[in-house]
Amino acid sequence: MVSPGGGQSDAGRAYLEELGREGYDELCRKVVASLGCFPQLDPGERADVANEAVLMVLRSGLLDPSKKPVAYIKTTARRLALGKLKRDGETVLMDNVDLSGLADVQVERSRTSRTTTWRPGSPRA
């Protein structure tokens, strides 16, 4: 388990303490399972990416335990996995599994120079 003094934000530290060892292990299992859609990663690589995602989120200061932190960590893990595969020059093949968490669509507004980021589930401008 990640040590409480390992650079986590206050929210991250509190979340870890609330989870406890068993909860942390369960969180890691869920995150690893969410990476099953990346057949190019072996189980060890999935575990590494999952741990990196948990650490990244805990250290970011953006963790809000009241707003689905497991989903946020899983999304972070998927993005890290995609980045790893792209850096390794792999073709990114995924099973057709909940890709909505990966979608960020950049929409250029034709009459202004502003760029809007649209996320699935949010109203379109």
C-alpha cells in the first residue's frame, strides 16, 4: 500500500486512510480489471499502470472522494495505458469497452478563436 506520507494531497491521504489496506487492494484490482481492454499489456504491465494511476491521482490534489474517485482513477489508468502503448510504438487495439471515459473532443468555434473541450455527458455548447 502507498504510505500516507508519500507526497499525497490531504484529500489523497484521507482517502487512503479511509480505504485501509483491504480497500486499497480492492481499488487496485478494480483498476487493473479496467485495463483488460488493452490486450497488448501483460498482467504485470497492467498492475504497474494501475499503481502509477493511483499514485498520480493521490498526488495531484484533484481527488474528490465525494465524486466517484474510482472512476477518475480508472480513467487516468486508461489514459496512461494509451500513452504507454503509443510511446512503445504499439498499435492501439482495444476491446469495445466503455470508451466514453477516454473521449475528449476538441471543438473549434468557427467565429471565435476559443477552443472548447466537450466531454461525454456534458451539454454541448
